[in-house]
Amino acid sequence: MTQAVCFKCGDMKHGAFTDCPHCGGRPVTDDELVLSLAMTDHYFDLTTMKQMGAAVAEGKPPNLDEKSRQDLLKQLENARKTPVGRLLGDGILAPKKKKADGGPFKKG
Ligand SMILES: [Zn+2]
């Protein structure tokens, strides 16, 4: 399961886009979704996530730099295009393995 920080209260929860069991908050806007996506164990270790959560709880959510924001927005768009992405469940944002064309492990 993906460990994530609630964008609203800073509590830890499972899955970036799930309802927070603590405050019931769920990301809806792009900004909220991007922030929720950023604050997962896909990108940060648990220690950093807890620091982010503490900052969120203080009403000071971390600011994403513009490049990270754009990257995450793209991932969101891609996720939304898939039927599974509509459910915004867990695991859809795992790093993609790129097919190597003519790589060292080519068959034949
Ligand atoms: Zn919450």
C-alpha cells in the first residue's frame, strides 16, 4: 500500500487519493491532488513525510517547485485516462518500466 500524507490534516493514510480516516478529507482540485500525490512514499521517505504532515497540520503545506508540479500534473492526467485511474486507487502511480528497445537483454 502507498503511504501518504493527508493534504488537509497531515495525518498518515493509505493511498494518495483516498479519504483520510482522520479528517475525512479527500483531494479534489488539481492542487490538492498534486500535493497528495507528492506526499507519498513514492517520492519521500517516512521521516520526510512526517515532517510534511507536521507542516500541513500547522497550516503550512510544502510548496512544490514548478517542475515537480508539472510532472505530477502529467501523471495525474495519464492516470485519469485509464479506467482504473478513474477509481484513483492504489498502485496506479507506480513507476513505469520502460520497454528497452535493443537493450542488452534483447531476446533472440
Ligand atoms: Zn486528514
